[in-house]
Amino acid sequence: MDGLTEDQAPATPVELFALWFTQALAAADAGLLYEPNAMVVSTVDAEGRPGSRTVLLKGYDERGFVFFTNYDSRKARDLAANPNISLLFPWHPMARQVIVTGVAERVAREETVAYFRTRPHGSQLGAWASAQSSVIATREELDRAYADLEARYPEGEQVPAPAHWGGFRVAPRSVEFWQGRANRLHDRLRYVVRTEQDGAAAASGWTVERLSP
Ligand SMILES: Cc1cc2nc3c(=O)[nH]c(=O)nc-3n(C[C@H](O)[C@H](O)[C@H](O)COP(=O)(O)O)c2cc1C
């Protein structure tokens, strides 16, 4: 199994994430990995109780990692009380795992609207039909809500983005890249954000540290 060494670590975690993500997409194309952009998102509520669920990564750059969800969902309510968040990419068939910790913030409304327009018609209606994370009496209730929306917005008709739906961007504080190795002597390189104050100007960079497996 190939390892991960410090000399393979670029200056920023987004560069290494881009490389690993490209390789995860290739592994998915080869049938080795399913849903390469699936990540486990963990949040805590106002009482400090944790919750985890799978969500799809829809974009990333040096500003952070973006996913879309319902702003009334449990995860969104958790984030309103406590914006600290963790994202975990379980790329098991590649003996890899990436763990991001950071702070989540809603994306700009225009970004949500632009992304919503790219979604299939059925998914757009689904975002309206589902009051995500709320208790519902029956499956029929959901199907009825969907059918009513379908009648109102038939295929080909523009569906507006619901106000209760949108993106979060996770600005990373740390990003750990885990590469499985023989004898459980795995490689773990963690990028930790570093902010340096130079007079009035603050410059940020990344420190790379190796963790014992
Ligand atoms: C593979 C997979 C991908 C998913 N992607 C999303 C997603 O992008 N956004 C989302 O809100 N829920 C997604 N879900 C559903 C969530 O796991 C979860 O059930 C939902 O967001 C409600 O979570 P909450 O009640 O903790 O807020 C996905 C589930 C799976 C299994």
C-alpha cells in the first residue's frame, strides 16, 4: 500500500483533497467506490448531544466544503446553536479517510439559487415536499404533498428554491488525511490552520503535523 509522506503534502489541504477526491472519483468510475462525494456530517445540539448523517459534497475550494440541506432540519438547527462541525469521507476501498473539522456558515442566497436550478425537477419538488427531520404520520402524506407540487409545477416549469433550503460552507480548521498502511502503521497527516498577526494584517497558513496511528 502506498503511503503518505510529508514531501507529498502540498502547502494547503485543499490541494491534497483535490488530488484524493480526483482519485476517489476515478475509483468510483472503476466500480471500486460508491458515492465518492458522500461524507458523514457530525454536529452537536445546544445541549452538546452529537448527531451524524450522510450528506453529499457539492463543491469545495480554498474557502471550504459545501453541502445543501433543509435549513429547518435537525443538522441545521444544531448548526444555528453551535456552528462547529466535522465532515468525514469514508473512502474505505482506497484505505483512505479524510476528516475535516471547522465552522459552518450558510452560503449566499444566490449560490443556493444557482445550485438549486441545476437539480433534477423531481429533486426540486422533493425539497418543497419534505419538512426534513420532522415526524410525519404516514408515507402517503409525503406522496400527497409531492403530487400536489407536481400538479402545480409540471416538468419543464421553473421551481423556485424554497427559503427553507440552502447550502452550508464549512471553513476548515483542520483536515486530516489518513492512509492505511501495513501492520496498522498508518500514515496520518493533519493540516491545522495557523493565523499570524503582522501589525494590522493577518496572514493565514497551514501547519502539517504527523499523528501516530
Ligand atoms: C448517500 C446519502 C446522501 C445524502 N445526501 C444528502 C444531502 O446532500 N443533503 C441532505 O440534506 N440529506 C442528505 N442525505 C440524507 C441525510 O443523511 C439525512 O437523513 C437528512 O439530511 C436529515 O438529517 P438530520 O435530520 O440529521 O438533519 C443523504 C443520505 C445518504 C445516505
